[in-house]
Amino acid sequence: MNISFPFRTDTNGRTAAVDDAAHVRQMIEQLLFTAPGERVNRPTFGSGLLQMVFQPSSPEIAAALQFTLQAAIQQWLGDVLQVQTVQVDSSDSTLSISVAYLLRNSQTLETATFTRGV
């Protein structure tokens, strides 16, 4: 059973569940927006993405962030997906991350886009 993130209940009052594709997307979202050190039992889990919202925008920083995010996704979720591409777009104080990945269990190509700003 894949528990929905964020946690919620369904119409029957039970823990809401999602399919495998939605669960993987939610795991990517958790990884991207968790700061390293935020989880007590997994201090290295996370990507440090939110710290980059306040950094000056430049192609070099976007490229470095792209490689950092790809490495974090591969490290923590490599058993359920294979990263195809990670694209980072920084505009003003908004970061947009697009991740294309192959689900290992179904061999389907998925794309997820996440946007955060101040």
C-alpha cells in the first residue's frame, strides 16, 4: 500500500492510498523539498533545494543544482526509478524543476514538474 503524501484520509475515513506512479512522484517531491539534516533518522536525506531560492540566479548555479538534484534522486530513489533528465529553471525568486524518469517496475516514462518561490 502506498500512503498518500501529504497524509490524508479517503472518503471512508481510512488512510488514503495512491498508485505507484503517484507515489514515486510524491517521493521525489519529498526528497527535493527536504533539507539535509531535517530528518532525525536520515540526516543526509534531502537536496538543499530550498536554500537555492535565495541565491543569485546564474547559469552556473542552475547547472550545479541540476547535477546535485540528479545525484540525490539517483542515490535515494534509484531502486524505483532511473533518472532521464533534470532541468532547473531559475526566474527571479522562483525555481522550477522538471524531472523525467523511467519507472523501473512498469518501464513507463514519467515527467514531474515542481515549482517553489518566495
